Amino acid sequence: FTLALHDCSGFNSPILIDTPVARITGEPRENFGQALAQLSESKQSILLFTPAEHSPEIAEALDPKASTRFLINVSADEKVSTVEEL
């Protein structure tokens, strides 16, 4: 829907997706990873994955396309987050 709005309006802003494959498993997850990789070729995409989501299938599809990757570490008391470039 968002991509269709961008196309119709001509407004080409980056897209941010939080937990893009949280409820997707198996082959559909692989297909979604490939679709996100294809999207990243024409649009700046910011994808926020949980550790469980960033599976080998997703990593294989997306990591080669990523210009920058970061890991957000949360302290045990959940009061401090640090960002590490990968």
C-alpha cells in the first residue's frame, strides 16, 4: 500500500519496516526476503529485525544488498541501548 502511494504521488521517501517477517515462516519468508532485497535496489529501505527474524534465509537475501548494517544492544536492565556497526 505504501509503495503504491509513493508511486501515485511521486513522493519517493525512504521506507522503514519494523519486524518485517515476524509472522512469516518457511518458503514465504525466503520470498519476502528476496522481495525486500529487490525493493532496496530502487528505494532506501530501513529494516528493523529481531534476532530471531534475521534467519540464514533472510541474511542470504539481504546482507549482500545492505549498504550498512547495525546491531542494537540493550542492557540487561533495558535502560541503555548501544549501536554497533557490523
